[in-house]
Amino acid sequence: MREAGAALDENRRGHLFTNDQAQLQANTTARCDALPAADRDACVARMQGQGQVSGSVAGGGLLRELVQIVRLTNKQR
């Protein structure tokens, strides 16, 4: 309840939500920071709108899918 009250106070002050595009973009790509470096670029591409999106927030979440074809060399096989 305390956290909800604090969020309500911050919202009334105008600090909770922002329409600043730079901040929104930074938040979008920050979601990918926890991933290993090998997966980070694909995550950023998905968050920037590449690939397909299905589902809905109201339905429980969005599924973002980006198909990338990677050719293996003989050393990688």
C-alpha cells in the first residue's frame, strides 16, 4: 500500500510517466542489458520494432520474434 501511495504522489507531481522520447528509447534498450553480449543485438533489434509482434498487453504480454539466419563455419560445427 505504501508503494502504491508513493506512486500516486509521484504521478500527481508529473514524475512517474514521461513522454520524453530519448528516455523512452533508453528504457526500451535497457531491457536488453541483462542479456549476454551474443544475444543483446537481437534483443535491441526486436525492441526497436524489427521482426514480428503478437499478443497483447491486455492478454498477458507481447511476444517479439526476430528470425536471423546464422551460417556456421566448419570450425563451429
